[in-house]
Amino acid sequence: MTGSSARVQTGGYDLPVYDYVRPPELAGGPRRRYPVVIVGGGLSGLTAACDLACRGIEAVLLDEDDTIGVRGASSRGICYAQKSLEIFDRLGIYQRIRDKGITWSVGKVVEGEEVLYSFDLAPGSASAQPPFINIQQFYVEWFLVDRIRELGRTDLRWKNRVTAVRQGAEHAVLSVETPDGAYEIEADWVVDATGLASPIRDGLGLPTHPERGEDRWCISDVRFRKPLPTERWTWVEAPFNENRAVWQHLMADGVWRIDYQMAPNADPAEVSRTEVAEARLRAHLGPEVEFEVVWVGPYSYRTHLMDDFRCGRVLFIGDAAHVMSPFGARGGNSGIQDADNLGWKLALVLRGEAPESLLDSFDAERRPAAAHNIKVTSRTGRFLAPRTEMERIIRKAVLDLSTEHPFARLLLNTGRMSAPFRYDASPLNTGAEGEAVPNVRLGEGVLSDLLRGEGAAFVALWAPDPAQPGLAAALQAVAERGWPVRVFACGAEAQPLPHLSGSGMGLLGLTPGTLLLVRPDQHLAARIRDADPAALEAALARALCRAPSDALARA
Amino acid sequence: MRTDPNIPDPDGFYEALLDTHAGLSIEESHALNARLVLLLANQIGDAAVLRACLAAARASAGQNRDTASRDTQNRETAR
Ligand SMILES: Cc1cc2nc3c(=O)[nH]c(=O)nc-3n(C[C@H](O)[C@H](O)[C@H](O)COP(=O)(O)OP(=O)(O)OC[C@H]3O[C@@H](n4cnc5c(N)ncnc54)[C@H](O)[C@@H]3O)c2cc1C
């Protein structure tokens, strides 16, 4: 296992650097075939590696760099959504994120001194995790690396750059470059998590239909001392930014992310010049406040979307597959959720518990999620950067009405925060389910605790029906016939099933006789009223792409 | 979307609409119209009706006058 011997100090952060180790293939070892090779150690690739490691699946992760994040103290993503936090809870890094990050739930749209609109995501949240935590992206990546090393099932190879992938029916071959030269490695499955400019995707000639946004922004990450609430504040027309939009948000280490919308033709080099950035901050924070700039970065938006997130043996996750503008923090969060969606499917296929066709459902579920996120973020982009004079007039009407009329405040669109996608058209569903089940408290713990462990198991939450005393044993027998499922009696006890109680039960809408079939990624596969073993087996078969009668012979 | 007459005292409403714009510059009137559209949309509050109204308004853009005046005549005779 590679260690981290050094640190880089940058922007007041002290970040790890990981040792490059000569890969076994270049040290005289044989060319090996691995079940999974993940390419790219960003949010998506590291989440995938950590998820597989938690499931007991060995993988190789290749990254061209030797540190987390992007060099130079830039954090791209800062807001991590509830669904991602629930995933991190299952993976075992949630506590570190919570301790380091800033928990928040209130967002405000501000005009001058006045709050036009505010929302609080906390009331109505049923999860043990908060709606959002803000933390620099590289900390999340760092915690993931630590956890992956602790689990000890992943061969993390730093400074290993993939230059090409070719594939046949049975496996893929990756060409890799290192400081010691080039080598090849074989994989049953390749997970491409190389981000926006994926050389694997481009090498395979797969289009992404990119579109560039005209709108320009400039981030300033800054430390300052001024008592402000830990809320997300946005301005549509900020007087201190020439009546253009601004976002202001706190993340870890007392660093604020302030994002300024620039004039349409602004020169990125000019707007990010130290004096210009400092003048902007001075106008915003007022003359008295001392501040220290951590990082300034200009950017513009782009979107892209692949036609199919699977190409043979290669699966595309995160920015490699889809890119959206950052409004509402949907980019990194959807990469994390791609990894979460793929992990259990790969594990079941590799363990022979599901056919390869289960992997097609990754595209069937995550591509619509990405398309939805692109639509939502594009709408925000259009609100923040009106394309015509009439679009500006209509936006002005919204702003003017908002001060007095509550209905208009809902039209103010400074970003719709990332929410889990409901896979309502998924082929894995029985009925129109597919929604994410919140991480409710059950018994001593939370729902995600039941999803931990080697391999990947569904969780069946069943509220016993007192009129049918024999059902508990019959449902238990489904698991004993080899289906990857753990059945629990919820509310009332029903031997021989393990029993769960807890405040979360009511939130799940479990009436006696009902069974919820929760997938390993905590989405709902089926809600079965008057549950019986045949209905449970049918739902499991559907969710695993298996024949209903196929009670599996795997011990 | 209803297209049968539903506005009480049509002439009175028309006059009130014009009076609402009285004395405003064209920019101010555009702004007023935009606010009015949003306020009225919230009164309707039905997604299908709103979409039908948007489509109908768009379809009339650039349509020739004959259709418009024929509609007016029909409405007169109906009353
Ligand atoms: C300004 C801004 C703000 C954002 N804010 C948020 C936010 O608040 N919340 C949020 O969720 N998202 C946010 N995002 C989006 C988020 O940062 C990205 O969606 C996320 O980084 C994508 O992760 P990824 O792992 O798919 O790709 P990346 O993070 O790009 O990681 C790709 C990895 O692949 C490696 N790699 C590349 N090529 C090769 C190769 N040939 N061989 C080996 N390794 C390779 C790289 O070294 C890198 O580690 C923001 C983005 C921007 C630009």
C-alpha cells in the first residue's frame, strides 16, 4: 500500500502528497487481469473505489496526479448534499466531514439590505444527515483516500496516467504511463472517472454534445473576520458588484466562498488579478473588514452529456459522463451518486449474483438524472443571465413583485439545491417507485447501517400483519434461498425475523402488511402492499435483472 | 383554457387596463405588463391552462388581422 510521506502547504492549507510506487507490472511482475480498474481519483472515482472496498471488491485506482484536489488551494465543489452525506455515512467518512465542515440549511436571496426570499431545508427532513455540509472538495477526497487505505482492498496508484483503452468482448486493456515508463493492465470492467476532459471517452470516439455558457464568473475564496450567519446568501443584482449576481457561503477553516458574476465580455485574466479581486472584496465587505485571499479563479460554464454511460466494458461516471453549471451544487453530488449507483451493481455482477445486463440500468437511471440536473441548472443560468431585453424585463418583474408578494419569491432562481433523483422510469422498479429513501433512524442506528457489509444486499422492511402469522418465516426463507436480501420486522415483532423499531418507522409510511424493498443504494425498488414471498421474489428478480424463478444457488 | 367570454364588463376592463398604463413610458409599460402577467398567472395557478395560454398568445403573434377582427365580430353576434 502506498503511503503519504509529504505535505504541500498552499493557501494556508496543509495537504497530503502520496508516494508514487513502481507498479508491479514494471517491476517484473506478470500482466494481471483485475476485476475493476477505476481511472481518476477525484470525487467520483474515489467514491467508487471506497464503495467497492466496503463491499469487499478489490480494485485498482489509477490517477495521473499524486495529491488530492487541484494544486493551488482551489476547491471546486463546496456544498455536499444530504444524499451524498448519507452515502458517506455508509462508507464511514461522514463523521469526519461533519466535524470539519459547516452544517447549514438556510438560504437567502438578498437585495441590498433586504431579504427577498429565504428557505430552510431542515424542517421536513427525515434523514439523520443534515440537508447540506459545506467543505472544501479536497478534504472530502482526502478522507476518502484515508478510508480506502484503511479498508486495504484498493491498489491506489498515483502518477499513473491512462493514455488509451481498447476493449474486446471479455475484457479491456488499459495503456498506462508512469515516471518509470509505460505498461498495460487488463480489467473486466473499467470505471472512467477522469472528469471533464476524459481521454478514455474521447479515445473511444464517444460524443458529449458540449455547450459553452457565455456567462462569466470569478470565485474568491477568502478568510475574513466579520460576524455573519452560516447561511447561503445570494444576490441577483448586488450593488457592490455592478448589479450583477453574487453568492456567499462559508466552508471549513473559516474560508468563505464568494462567487461574483462578471460582465459578459470580461477578460478572465483581468478580473482575477489580485488588485481587481481585492477591490471587489473591499466593496463587498466594507472598509473596516480585514481579509486574506486564499484563492481566486475565473470560470465560465459548460454542459455536456454522453449518449450512453456504458460502452461495452467501460462505465462513465461523474464529469466524464456529464457536466453542468455549478448552480445548486449538482455536479460533484451527482458524480458521488453515480458511484453509489454503480458500486452495488458491479459488486453483484462480479459475485455472480446478477447478470451483466444489470449494468445497463446504470445508464438507464443515471443518464436521466444528469439530464434533469442539466435542465435545472440551465434554468438558473437563464435567470441569472437574461439572454434578451425581454428576459431581463420579466426577471425585473419577478424581483419587484418579490418584496411584497410571496408567490413571486418562488420564481427567484439563484440555484435549486441538489436533491436525489427519483428513478421513476427505471426498469428495476416494481411500480413507479425509485425515490431515495431518507436515512431514517431505526432501532439503535440508521437505515444505512443495514446496508453495510460485504457484497450488496437489499433490505426488506416489513410491517407484520398480525392476521398472517406464518408470513415472517416465509419471508425469511426468501433470503435463505439465496436472494441477496435482509428482511426485518418493523414496528411489531415477528419471529424469526430481526426486529426494528424507531422514530423513522412512521416516516416510511409502513402500514401493517406493507413491505418496502430498499436497494443497496437506498433507493426504493418496490412498495408491496399485502406482501408475500412470491411478490418479494418477483420484485428482487426485477431489481436484479434475473428471472423470477431464479432462486439462486449461491451460498 | 377558456375562450368563451368570461370578463365582466369588457369595455370597463379594457378602459381600466389602458388607464393602468396611462402616463408611463414604453419601458415602464413593458415592466408593468410583465408584473401583470405574473400576477395573473398566479391567479390561474393551473399548469395546463397556463401552458395553453402561453401557446395561444404565441400563436397569435404575427397572425393577420382578418382572423382577429372576425373573432371580434363573432363575439359581437354571440352577445
Ligand atoms: C466553480 C465550481 C464550483 C463547484 N461547486 C460544486 C459544489 O458546491 N458541489 C458539488 O457537488 N460540485 C461542485 N462543482 C462540480 C464538481 O467540482 C465536479 O463535478 C467534480 O469535481 C467532478 O468529479 P469527478 O471525480 O467526476 O472529476 P474530477 O474531480 O475532475 O476528477 C478527475 C480525476 O481524474 C484524474 N485524471 C484525469 N485524467 C486522467 C488520466 N488520463 N489518467 C489517470 N487519471 C486521470 C485527475 O487527476 C482527477 O483526479 C463545482 C465545480 C466548479 C467548477
